[in-house]
Amino acid sequence: MATRFLDNKVPTQWEGVGYPSLKPLSSWVPDLIARVQFLSKWLYEGMPKSYWVPAFFFPQGFMTAALQSYARKTQTPIDFVQFRTNVKEVFGDEIDEKPDDGVNIHGLYLQGAKWDFGRSSVEDSDPRCPII
């Protein structure tokens, strides 16, 4: 365990009880703390106004649950329910109310793309800076 600490890697003993990640230990621990805080707040204070997607070990399960909740509420077969995304101009901690239907999420990462706040659209990611 000490060798893994010195190499800035998650100890092998923790891998079986923690979440899988490629992050070094110095990033993994603060991320673990943030996940526990998010989930604890949800447990003790009730459903949040916005869900931090990276906190979930299996986000697909959360998204399926959101679809299922809507399908039950509207008595629509879940096979006919789809996601519709409305991007808000506020961040997760600035959201002040829960939607009547669906969920607010934040922390979603885009791979190979970026969100252009000026155009309110998904754009190609910026090219990598050349290594000098």
C-alpha cells in the first residue's frame, strides 16, 4: 500500500471497494469525497434540484430510472419515452427549482466536442495546442 501511495496510485486494497477510475490517487480521493457528499446530501436532504451525473457509478441506470418515472407518471409505455434535452444558461448549483417532468443534470462531459455558450450549440472541440 505504501508503494502505491508513493506512486500516486489507488491502493489495490481500495480498488475492490471503491469505484473504478484511471485517475491518480491525488485526484481520486477528492473525487471520492465529492461523490460521497453528493450522495449523502441526497440521502439526508431529499432529491436534489440537479443531479451530478459523474457521481454515479452506473449513470445509465439513473437515466433509465428517470425514463421509468416519467413513463409511470404519464402511463406511457417506456418504449415510447425518449429524452429531450434543454440546455439551461445556469450551472448545477445555480438551479433553483426541480422540473415538473424529468430531471436536471449537471457535470455532463462531451468527448470530441464542446458547448458553445455564445451560439447555444454543440461544436467541434478546439484543436490541440502544438507541443513545443
